[in-house]
Amino acid sequence: MSFRINEDFTSDLLNENSVKYKKYKGDIEPVIQDQYRKNMLGFISAALTRFSPGSVIANFDVRTTAADPNTISKANAGLATSLPDVYKVDNSSFNIIYNSNTVLSYKPTTIYSGGTMTLECGPPPDSVKMGTIKKVEWKRNGKVITSTGRFTIDTHDLASQKAKLDIRTVIADDKGKYECTLKSDEIYFYQTGQIDIKEAPIIQMKTEINTLCEVEKIHPLECCVQTPYKLMWKGVELTPSKC
């Protein structure tokens, strides 16, 4: 989660050993812990993690067994009013993001170049009170993905708090870290996953084979692959002894 302090950002807030960083953390972190401990059911811990530019953005993590937007809003309101007056908090700047412990699901389980793949985001656990999801954002390696070309963002299942990303004609550059954010007015649900792409095997074959069929005579079919690829014939995996 994060909130904005209305003051100019200075680079010493990037240095955990600087006097200013230590003072700000020493002033802010105990208030975060106190307000969330008092207001949030299932509270486990809270910690200020970093400061970033944009005026001054204070980023913090809260561990809890449940995420109820109403109690989070109450804790945030208490945080804004309980900090020393020198910290001018923008009350409208609080962002609530639930980081999922589960990774994005995808299929097929092994993805080859030239094929298709589908990633699925959500649903959040029952303990996360999302409300109505209004928007979905997908990213790959930090870059936003739009529903164009080979990419299709499927939002038809938002009522079930799930979204899908379909990718056609997969290429090697499609590998990497994927991020999905389900956004409601109350809370953001954030989920990630790492995708690996394998090069599809090169298949060489004759497009047509003519053979004379004779009663009680065997006409062998020959094929071969390099490991780790395998051959399937009518649903049966072939080994060299069966070829």
C-alpha cells in the first residue's frame, strides 16, 4: 500500500542510511503499525518498505489474514490524522493493493513457440472483499499489454472476479514476468507469474506417401525425434521399440 506526502522529494529518501530516511521511517512506521493493529481484524504485521518520488510516496506492507476495505479505510484515516503535523498527507492518495500468494495459472503447461497460451488471473480469496471489479491491467516485463494483434484480454468472467489473457502465435519474446491487476473502487488484487517459452520442434515429413497395400504384408512408417520431444500415435506414446 502507499500514500502521498505533499512535499518535494529529495534523493536522501532513497538511502536507508541517511538521517532523513531514518527520521521519516521512525516517525511513520510506528503509526502505521498502531493504526492497523487497532482497526484491522486479523492483523499480523506492518512495515514501511521504501519512499519513492511523486511528491513523497510512502510505501508500506501489511500482513493480515483478511482484507476488508472498510477496516483498511478506517486505519488509513487514522494514519493520516495521527502523523506529526509536519507530514502533510494527501487523504485521497491511499492505494490498497492485495499481493496474491498464488501465481498466475496458465495453459498449456508446456508452451511452445507458434502455439497459443492462456493466462488466468484470480479469483481473490474469500477473505479479500473486492467489491465490483471494473478494470483489468496486464503487463509483461513491466510493459502494459493491450488487447490488440496477437493479444486478447478476456473480461467476460469479471463477475466471478477472474480475467484471462490469450496469446496467439507465441514467440520466444513472449517469455518473462507477467503481472495482472484486478481493480475495484475499494482494492486492487495483484498477481504475477513467470512464463517460459520452448522452441517448437522442426518437423520434416513428406506431405504424401503412396504405397501399394497387399494382404498380410506390413508397410512400416518411419519417424524420429530428438530428445526431449516425444512421439504420440493415436494417443499412445511411442518408444523406439514401438516404432
